[in-house]
Amino acid sequence: MNRWRWIAEHWLRRLGWHGVAGMALAVSAAAFYLALVVPARTQLADARQAAQSARELARRMVREGGVGVGGDASRLAVFYRAFPPARSLPDWLDKVYGAARDQSLSLDQGEYKFGREKGAKLAVYRIGLPVTGSYVQIRKFIEQVLNDIPAAALEGVSFKRENIGSGTVEARVRFSLYLAGQ
């Protein structure tokens, strides 16, 4: 231990206060970069990707007669084509489970109900999930599901906490996935 102390004191004397201040600034700059710049770049890339997807959807809608061209029937047809097909349901459920994994939440046995009204062009898959975790984890889980699944809607959330000092919250989250009928 004395050896390391001697080495540290030796380098501190050798660097002087200017060198120590410079090293502290370098360490602070690296921490700033890792804590703020890297996440901001990730958010920027996600925003650019979302904007590109929106531009492609707008171009497709114009090309297919959904915006400004054709009548109500063609715009309605484009609207219904924007929904994912019912056969893609397992992929969307994987995204729900992935969002739970990302927030370190375990999904207990949920309630799943598939329904389609007679003559309706959309099918609805209702999901009720009991979730236990912190409020922040649950909120981020819901946010991620709604961001990752464009055809998902949040039907309701109910929270229950056993006592005021507990950091754990029990929640009941209800989503609806709207799918194009076949």
C-alpha cells in the first residue's frame, strides 16, 4: 500500500497543480461524453429513423392515392392497409415481452382475447398483463410498447402499492393490438 501511495505522490509532485487540473478536466470530459453525448446520439438516430419511416409512409400514401388523390373509399383502403396483418401477431407479442425484458419486468400469466366484429375490417387482440416492479419500470415498459408497436393502444392501467414506503408497485396493464382482418 505504501508503494502505491509513494507512486501517486511522486506523480502528483511531478505533474504539479496544472497537470492534476488537466487530468481532472480530461476525466470530466470523458464522463460528460459517456453520460450525455452517447445517449443523445442514440436518441437522435431513433428520431431520424422514425422521421424516415413517416416520410416513407407519406410517400406511399400519396403514391397509392391516400392523400389528396381519389375519394374517401381509396383513403379508407390506405388506412386499413397501414395495420399489420393478423398473422404477424406473434411478432408483436415478442415485442411486448421484449419491452418487459428491457425493463427487467417479469410478466405473470396474462389474459389474452382475440375478437373480430362481424363485417369489421380490423381484428382486436386484447392483452391484460399483471406487472410488478417500480413505477418508473412500468411506465417505461408501457412507453416502449406504444413506441415499438404502431397498432397498439393502451386501454388502461391500474396501480396498487401495499404500503407507502414500498418501492414495488403492482400494476394491471391493458393493451389492444389492432390487426388487419383476413
